[in-house]
Amino acid sequence: MSTTTSHSPEFEGAPETGGRDTAARGARVIHNEATTEIPVHLLFRDEPEPVSVPLAPAVVSRRRGTGEQPRIARRTPAPARPRTVPETDPELVERPARVLPGAAGVLAGAVGATGCVLASWWAGVLPPLAVDALGLPAHTGAGLGGPQWVALAGCGALGLFGFGGLARGRTGRAWVLGLFGRYRGTVRRTGLMWVNPLLLRRRIDVRLRHWRSEAMPAVDANGVALRVVVLVVWRVRDTARATLGVEDHQRYLRECVEAALARVLAQLPADVPPNSPRAADSATLRNTEAVSDSLTRIVAADAAAAGLQVFSAQPLAVEYAPEIAAVMQRRRIAALDAQHRDKVLTSVVDSVEDTVTRLTVRGLVELDDYERKALVKDLTVAFYTGHGDR
């Protein structure tokens, strides 16, 4: 008796193996049209629970052709490092010097001179005419011995110290005294006084002064070369630092002004358009008050280390450098011309519109599209020509 074995269509093309292995594989595998084996347990598996994935911040760039504006990540600017302020010797501070009235010096000098005359008469070296003029008794003299030389030296030294230490103090001037390279004090007194003649004296002007600079080169925020003239009002506040703290306090002040001017102008634009939203509260080169305040604050902070007190530093004249003055003038004239033409064109368009509207509304003329365009063209040319002749 023959037995016929039927094959299921699902298992066509499957390799024949053992009966049990084939049955087990047929129970687990389904063949599709492309003979791709798909495990059965994958078709009926349970959906896993959603797993939270941490999202990293991303920057969306602009897509081409969509017109979408890119998102720009704003970065917090790093804090600027504070500028180092120049420092001087803390012990170098002005203090009053010890001086005596001028009468003490005159008295000491007179005593010394009188002692020299008497010592000369004692030694017998005083001329007879001087003896007669002074009314001294005739004396033959003991000669120039040891006691006579001592008396002459002492009286001469007293006279030199007395008259050599006399000084005259003036209003607005001061003396800076030093001994062997060491600061000994400052004299601000006026009138006749006596100062130790061994001290080195340096006269310094402490009056209120002003300095008008030459045309200093500078550059604004746009890189345009400028010429600026600055007026600085200042005075010496600490004579010790102004004289001993720096080599030349006037030159130091000029260099401080140049450096501060470069810093201030580099942060300010040369001009801001009148219709700009920043025009009302912006600080530009045209706003001389804002520039003067910034310049005065910076110069005063830098000059304080040299014992200088700055009251104001204001620009008197700001102009373009000669090499670009002509170019900037042509640019300004072109901008003014363009602004004028814009105003004229706006006025002409308004006049043409008003004329055409009145003619058509009042029924004076009936115009089609072609005639309306021709009339607008003729009126525009006529009105614009009339404005140009003014």
C-alpha cells in the first residue's frame, strides 16, 4: 500500500532534514514571498516600556530655501579683567618741611659777618680805611695764628649758613626739599624764610593750569583716522609724587591723555543716523559732554598716581585726518544729496497722486488705464523738473 506525502505550500523550497527537526522548524518559521525567515516570537512580542533618553542641547541651523531665521546661541561674555592702576611708593607722600623765618637767617648772617670783621681786626689784617670807616681803635694785631683762623672759619661758616639759607616763597610755587637723595618735605610758605642750605631745592608750580594739546591722531570704532585737540585743566596736588614719583609729570600727563583718548574713541562710533533707535541715548563723537566725562574719569584715575589732580579733559576739535577728509566729505555730501532726492521724490509722488485724484473724482476727465499711466508719467516729469529748478 503506497503512502502519499503532501507538502504544504509554506514549506516549499525548504531543505529536507529529519522529521522532528523539520516539524520543529516549521512551527517556528514562516516563509514570505522573498523567502525571508521571520521568527514567530518577534511578531507577537510585547512592546517594551518607553525608555527615557536624555536629550543634549542642539543648535538648529538655518535650512536653505526656507527663509527660516537661524537660532543664534547667546553666549555670556567673559568678564573683562580690571585694568591695573599704576601705584607708587606708599611712603612717598607730601609732608611739610621744617623751615625758619627769614629773620633768623638774616640775624645769623649778620653775626657771622661781624665776627669775620672783628677776627680780621684782631689779626691785624683789616685795611686801615675799613678800620677808620668802622671807627675801630688802632691795633697792631697779633697776626694770623691758630685762634684767629678758628675765629675766621667759625664766623665765616655762620655767615654763609645764615645768608645762604635765605629763600623767597611765592604764591602758587612750592619747594621740594631733599637731602642725599631722600625726601625731606615740601615748603608751601610765602615770603622770606630760612632753609637749610645743604638741602637740594626743586621748585614746582602748584597753580591751576590748563594744557591745550596739539592735534593728536586717534581712531574711532569704525577704524576711521581722526585728529583731536584736547583741553585739560589740572594742578599738582602732591608735590612729592609729581617730582620724585615720575621723571616728568607734564609729559606723563600728556601720555595719559593720549592713551585715554584712544580708549574712549575706540568705543564710540563716529556718527549714529538720526532715525536710529540708539540716536536718543547713544554716546557718539558728536556728544562732547559724554566724551568729556569718560575722558576726564580715565585721565584722572591714571594721573592720580603721579600726584596730579585733573578737573576736566574735553575735546575742543574732532576732525578727520587729512588723508581721508576729502573722502568723508564726498560721502557726507552724497548722503545729504540722497536724502534730499528722497524728500523731493516723496513730495512729487504725493502731488501727482493728489492731482490725478482730484481730476477723476470731480469728473473733469475720464481716463482708462493707458491714459492714466501717461498722465501720471507726464505730471511726475513736470513736477520733478520744477523741483530741480529751485
